[in-house]
Amino acid sequence: MTTTNRALNRLLLAFSGLLLLLAGSSATLVASVPAALQLWRSGAAFAIVETETLLSAIPVAATGDSWAGVAVVALMAALIGALVAFTVRQGRGRTRTLVNTPQTDQGRTRIDAAFAEQALEQSLAGQSDFLGLHTSTYRVNGASMLKVSVVARRGTAPRDVIDAVHQSVRGLDRVLGTEIPVLLHIGGGFRSRLAGPTHIRRTTA
């Protein structure tokens, strides 16, 4: 329902977790094993010498600066840019417009998502089996869709939650004059967690 790339998210999390695990394990090993500490010092000294040799061997023209330094800066800038772009893309897909009909001779109809979300939340506010309720609107395949997230009281049957939400959605359809596709997510309580996301209705457009 969003433009977030889940595979890339998981790959990044796995890589970050592995990197942190390796860093933590190495730090513990160096702090607790004298031989590892000596090996770390020797390796660090060798790396510093080799790096200085590399930097001095490839200067940029007559400036004295190294191509390696320029390459590192460029690589870091590219990495920062990629991370910023990745962060900005997270969670996209939300929209503030639920209905936006094409222009005709009689005009056009536009309905803000906030109106439908608040109307649906108020309609379901009296449900004693609901411990929490949140609505949001997303663009899916070029069409707007309402997402209703319900936290149900333990022991509440998922079928009862679906029926209650469906009844309110039908009332909202009558008010709006059009059918809105809805995705219901039920959470809370063992039986409700087993139900998972449930599509109430698919768009027929």
C-alpha cells in the first residue's frame, strides 16, 4: 500500500544487524582476549601504513592531494544521497483525497480523505469490543483506498469485527454516493491476530 520497498528494507536491516553484531563481537573479543587485542593493534598499524602509502602514490596532478581521498569523499557523498533518498521514500502512498472525479459539464466532485476517515471513526466509536481504531487513506493502483486498523478486545470474533466495520462502510458509501474499497486490519487478541488483514471489498472499477 506504500512505495516502500520491503525487500530493500529487510536487506538493509539484515546488513545493519550483521554489521552491528560483528562490531559488537569484535569489541568484546578485543576487550577480553589479550591475543586479540595485540592482533588488533598490529592490524591497525599495518592498515594505517598501507593507507598512507596508497594516498601518497596517486596524487591529483600537482596539488598533492590523492585520488583515493577524492574517491572516498565521492563515495561517501553518493552513499549519503542514497540513504537520504531511501529515507524520503519510506511510508509514501498516503493521500489526502479519497474521491476526485473527472471534470464534466456539471463540474467535479472531490472528497477529502479526512472527512471519510473521521466519519468512519465516529460511526465505530461506540463498539465496546474495539480497544483502538485508526483509519488512513492510500493510493493503490491509481485508486484511493481506506485502511481501517482495529485493535479488538481479547476473545472478540474476527467475524464480528468485520460485520461491524462493513455496516459502517456501507453507511459511508450511502453518504458519499460511491463505493470505496476498504482494507481492514484486525489486531489484538489471539483469534484476531490469526485473522490478519481482511479485504472487505475490492474496487469494481
